Amino acid sequence: MRTVKVPLGERSYSIVIGRRVADRLGRACVKLGFAPRCAVITDSQVGPRHSPRVLESLRRAGFDPILLTIPAGEPSKNLGQVEALYLALAQHQLERRSFVVALGGGVVGDVAGFVAGTYLRGIGLVQLPTTLLAQVDSSVGGKTGVNLPAGKNLVGVFHQPRLVLCDLATLDTLPEREFRAGVAEVIKYGIIRDAAFFTQIETDLERLLGREEAALGAFVARSCEIKAEVVARDETESGLRAILNFGHTIGHALEAISNYEQYLHGEAIAIGQVAAARLSARLAGLPEADVERIRTLFDRAGLPTEVRLAPEQKKKLLKAMQLDKKASGGRVKFVLAEAIGRVRWGVPVPEKAVLEALAA
Ligand code: NAD
Ligand code: GLY
């Protein structure tokens, strides 16, 4: 078992990583001083598989949980779902010292986090992420929110969890494609912050893809350490935190123009990161050999690295990039790598260069 701290003053918390750490949930919540009434928010895929243990741990520690299940998938990230959850919390009489457990992937984490961050102007939140992506990224750092018809993640609030439990056993049931999508975020941490970690992924990729426990624990922990360090320096993304979006400007736009149906998030940002690496070679001094190392690693992980777009789709992609909420004053800024392990952010990039980088 490993513990990573997220140092944020009085809002500091621990990320506990290991097999069956979910069984510690009840006792940990007693230590956090929560009131007995609580809600476990999950989705229709995760709930049947993993909620019994979670509910049992809470009940054994004296809590009175209600189980709330949303349909699995991105369409559940909406305000209608949020309102239904608020009503259920009110019916179960949750109070200021009550708490919500988010049991699921990034969708559940974002919705449950937003509900916890806004119900009674904010109640306790424990993240229990069950996808690799959620364990290494979305459960840590306090970004929560939902989508509007006009775009993704347009409504949200920063609400840090009080605890994150990354139970590696929950990943046993995660479909292969979802697991590989999470690997895209793990690789991202090597590129943006830690060259030695990137090399370690190159060496141990097969062990990670084979979900070998020791490798998995080490990769999740190092990813969380990097995210924790960045979030601790810039909690609300006034600068440095933008580096976590390496490859995301193009990735988000690809997701948007394919109506969130063709690519998983991790797949879209794999293409986006390879394109960002190519742009980095042109504009930030990344050696061509490192572009190839990056492309090869995504390829070995079974992730897409290129996309060929028809002229009409190219126009849509550029427009979607302008609409991304990271754009400012209509200008799209990129995170580019100067070397593997070192990036700069806020770099303007000509549109023509973006299109050339997508399919070199
Ligand atoms: P997801 O939550 O949709 O989960 C993917 C699928 O796997 C779902 O069908 C889910 O039911 C299923 N699943 C989850 N855990 C499982 C398990 N252990 N066993 C079997 N099935 C399981 O997707 P995701 O990739 O985890 O998260 C994507 C979401 O996260 C997006 O909405 C994205 O915007 C958000 N996100 C948020 C942040 C943040 O900082 N808040 C960061 C990155 C991504
Ligand atoms: N996933 C990007 C962030 O947390 O800032």
C-alpha cells in the first residue's frame, strides 16, 4: 500500500493506493469526523460489481449510506442528473457534516464531486475511482463538473476530496479498451514532468498492460505524485496546472467533432499528445528522436497516434479548438515539450501547423 499526500493547507488530503483499500473506507470516514448519513454515488456498470463492499465497509463503521446509481456513460454528466441527485440527498436528510462517496470512473467522479461541492454549499467528498484514468487523473485535484449542450465541462466547481482511495482490485473488472485509455494519461505525466518515469514506462509497459499489481501500484502512485505536486503549486489553474492539458487541446476538439462517440478520452489525447510532440519539435526544440519515442510508446500501448481528416472535418476541428474553454480571447494556446520531462505552456501555434501535425 502506498500513500501520496496532496498538500493544500487545511484542504490537504491523502491518496491511498493498493489492493482492496476500499475496505478501509468506513474506518477512514470515522477518522474524518463525518456525520452518519451519507450517499454512495455510482453508475450502472460499477455499482453491481463494487458497491456491496463499499456499502458494507460504511455500515460496519456505523454509517447510514444511501446508494444512488446513474446510467453509465458521458451523457449522465448533465444538470438534470445533478438535480435528481440533490433531491435524493435531501430525501435521505444529508446535513453539512455528511459526505458523498464517488464510486466509479471520471464521469461519476465529476458528477458526484459537483453534487458534493454544491449541495448545502459543499459537503464532504471521498473519491473511490474505478478506472485507471480516474485513479491517475480525475479523482485528484478537485475539478468537478458537468456538460451543457453547448460543450463539455462548462459548469463546474473546484471541490477537493477529503480522501482518495485507489483500490487496484476494482481495475480487475475494467474493460481492456478503458484500461489502455488510462495509460494515455500515465504516459502524459512522463512527458510533462519526469523523463525517468517516461523511461520506466517504456521498460515496464507490458507489466502495466498486464495489470501486474506491483507495476500498477507504482505507476498509479507516481502519476498521482506528479499530479499532486502540480495541483499543490497551482490549485485553480492560473498557470502551471495548464501543463496537465498536454495533448488535450487537439484531443478535446477531436472528441467534440466526433460527438464523443468515436474516441475514448484517452484515445483522443493519445492522438493529441503525438501531434503536440510534433509541434514541439517544430516550435519548442524537442528532438525528432523524442517525437518518435513518444509516438512509439502510444503505439505499443495500443493507442491511436494519427487521424486523417476530410477538409470539412479539419475546419470543424479548428473551430472546436477555438471553443475549448482553455482558449482565451479566441486564441488557442498549447502546451509544448522542450524535452521529454519538461514542457512550457501558453504557446500560440498557427492553425496550419496543427493540421500538419495530426497526420505526419
Ligand atoms: P467513465 O467514468 O465513463 O468510465 C468508463 C466506462 O467504464 C463506463 O462505462 C463505466 O461504467 C465503466 N467502468 C468504470 N469503472 C469500471 C470498473 N472498475 N469495471 C467495469 N467497468 C467500469 O470514463 P473515465 O474514462 O473514467 O472518465 C472520463 C470522464 O472523466 C470524462 O467525463 C472527463 O471529462 C472526466 N475527466 C475529469 C477530470 C478532472 O480533473 N475532473 C480529468 C480527466 C477526465
Ligand atoms: N485533468 C486536468 C486537471 O486536473 O487539471
